[in-house]
Amino acid sequence: MMDILIVEDNEEIGGLLQDFLEAEGYDVYFATSGEEALEVYAEEGAKLVVLDIMLPGIDGFGVCSRIRENSNTPIIIVSAKNAKEDKLNGLMLGADDYIEKPYDIDILIAKIAGIFKRRYSSDEIVDGNIRLDKIGRRLYVDGTEMTTTSKELDLLIYMLENKGKVLPKEELFNKIWGFDSESEIQTLTVHMKWLREKIEKDPKKPERIQTVWGVGYRFE
Amino acid sequence: MMDILIVEDNEEIGGLLQDFLEAEGYDVYFATSGEEALEVYAEEGAKLVVLDIMLPGIDGFGVCSRIRENSNTPIIIVSAKNAKEDKLNGLMLGADDYIEKPYDIDILIAKIAGIFKRRYSSDEIVDGNIRLDKIGRRLYVDGTEMTTTSKELDLLIYMLENKGKVLPKEELFNKIWGFDSESEIQTLTVHMKWLREKIEKDPKKPERIQTVWGVGYRFE
DNA sequence: ATTTTTTCTTAAGATTTTCTCAAAATGTGA
DNA sequence: TCACATTTTGAGAAAATCTTAAGAAAAAAT
């Protein structure tokens, strides 16, 4: 199943949008008509649909209701400015969001990211004796809850999501503290120590958070 | 396809940059206008584009979006200092990185190397009884993991990627230690010894890392 | 406003990696 | 084979990097 199905009759707009979304890491299909969209959707499905209302042939409402017939795939309706009727109808049909043309690509990307996050990002990571509830921001080790600070949890999440990779200190630091942080890189190592105390059996001999000399850390 | 396409209207800066990058071993083309860049790009393509934003005629953003239309060639945006808007726009348009003018050539080279590494080099090298995980920076010999130091691993990677070639000591040394290293070339031979101990069946009779008398080494 | 919690800084000490040196071993060409 | 050049090797020194602890600063909660 693809990530995003774009339905848009203007090839230029659709193509550009496709590029942007692919740059964000989504698997995108771009359909230029309602017919094509429904066909592709029936064939393969999609996690989210970005749907222009103004389409030749079957219009956006038609596509929306057909998709809604037997699924609750999130749909973002795109339509010309001030088409209030569109907004009403679209939302009535169960679209998840609505955006006006011409739209700010940033906002659309943010909306999409938000939907993906709410809908598809697993809220729990389980790895060995570690269970991490991302939504509730709680960490369980061997079934018992550990209190963690915000930074610790962010760090752990990032490492869990990049298990097996060597994560250079700079990368970790930039991801968690922001590339423009004023803090010292040493701060990272201090947080690592605290994390180790919480998740390692023997913090003196870390098995999960391994240090890779001269480079950074690797989560196992 | 060339390695790097530089787009920069200042001939002096661009020419200098070209020299530096060619010294790093890249195949570089230097275009002085957006038009020329797009033409050359359409003709031949490039693995990476270093793009100045301020250009006469089609500006950098234009070039960026045109290139992005049907490719995801990595793009590094170069722009005047503190032009946060440029940064935002550039990154929005799908640039992979951003660097401020005046920039440190070393940093740009590092960014480029990073992109090439992430984008165009595979994660795992398998060769005979050796398996090397570049992402995790781990070495397996006959299936069992060997601990390696950073330099050892760098050396081994370089040799694996240049299998069969005679690698002069100076070349190896410059690649791993940097041409401006203060260390003695002897250091290289010490590291070779350590590597041999890790990957050779009989380190006294090396089969993989062969000595080429008076020149350097060759990996078989 | 005060307390509590989190985050950051710092510096000493521990650890690991890297480098240097010189003797021993090996290869090369006359 | 011999003299010479180059490489290998081992041991220890030096340098770099990481860990840790303790206290200061900042942020959040009460």
C-alpha cells in the first residue's frame, strides 16, 4: 500500500506536490483524474488521500464518497478559495481536513504529518526488555515503569528508531537539542549515563547503549 | 554522469571550489548561470548539485525546483549569511543541506562527502569471509564479530572498496589520516599489522592484505 | 516566592586508541 | 651471498576520548 494518493488534474501542481512529499519520505502516487484515482485505490489502497475537488469526470466528492464507502482512509480535501460549499460538503462526507488553493506547501505537509502521526505512528516501541509508550511518554523496563526526563526519553526514542546504526554524537546532539543549540556536546554523554542507569542491567557494562569510540553510540 | 555540478556566478569562487573538489577526486562541472546549469544537468545529469541562490537570470530556487521536478538529486544550497528565508525556502524546495557564505571549504567538503556516503555507498560489504557493516561500523570475520578501532575500520573499508588495486602508502595515509596529518607514515604499517591480526588466517602469511614492496599494499 | 525537578557545565580520572621508536626480519639487486 | 633498503613487530609513551560526580543554572511546579 502506498502512503499518499494525490488526486489533482493539474499536472504541474500535482507533480510538484509529489516531489515535495517524496522528499519528506512518503511513497506517493499521483493520479490526474478521479477515475484513475479510484482504480489505483481499489487496486492498491493508500494510507492517505490528497484530493482536489475540481476534477473533470468524477469530481472530488464522488471520489471521496466512493472511498468512504468501505474504508476510513484519511482524506484531505483541496479546493479553490472561498468555495465554502465545498468545505461543508467535503467535511460532511468525512474528509479529515480541508485546505484552500493556493495553499502553502508547508501547511499541507504539516497537516499530512499530523495525520500520519495520529493515525499510523505506532505509539509503542517494544524492544527486548524495554517498552516505550510514545504517546504517554512512559518507559517500562522489565515491566516496571521508570521515570524519565524529557530529554532522556527523546534520546531513547531516537536510538530505538535507529537501532543498529552508529549514531555520531553530533547527529544525536543535533536531533535532540537542535542544530542551533548553544549547549556543549558533553551534555549528551551525561544524559547517556542517566539513560544507561535506567535501562542497563549493569550500567558499568552497557549492552544496549554501546559507545563507538571516536564516533558516537549504537543501540543494540 | 558527472559527480558534482557547481552553480555559482562568481567565477573566482566557483573555480576555486572546483579545484578543491577535483582534488578530492570528484568529477566536477562548474556552471556560471542557472541557465547553463539546467542545460548541463538536462544533458548529462549530476550526482550532486552545489547551488548558489543569488544568480542572475534564473535564480537558485528556480534551478532547485526544476531539478526537483523529476529527480531527487541531492542539492546543497549556498547563500549569503543569515538569509534564513533562503534556508527555509531551499529546504522546502527539497534541498538536502544548506551552507552559509562565506563558508569553510572543509565543512562544505565534509557535507558533500556525507551526502555521497549516505546516498551512493552501500551499507554492507561482503568479501570472502569478511562482512563489514558500514552503518553499524562492525566487522565480521567468518561470522564472528571483531572489535575494531575507528582507524582500522576506515582503512579496511578503503581497501575493500579498492580491491585489487595497488594502494601506495602515501595515498592510504592521506585518505585515512588526512593530507595534513602530522603523524609518521610508519603509523600506517602498525595499523596494517593490527588489521592483519584481525582478518588474516595466519597474520604471518597475509593473504588478503598483501605488501607491494616499495609501493604500498594491495587487498585481494 | 519557594521548592523541586530537570538540564547543563566542568574537571578529574579512567579507558582506549593512536603514535613513536628501534630492533628484528624480510626482500631486492648487484 | 652480501650490502642495502624496506617492512614488520613489540613495547611503551602520548594523545584522544569517554565516564563520572558534583555543583550551578534554568525551568517547572507548588
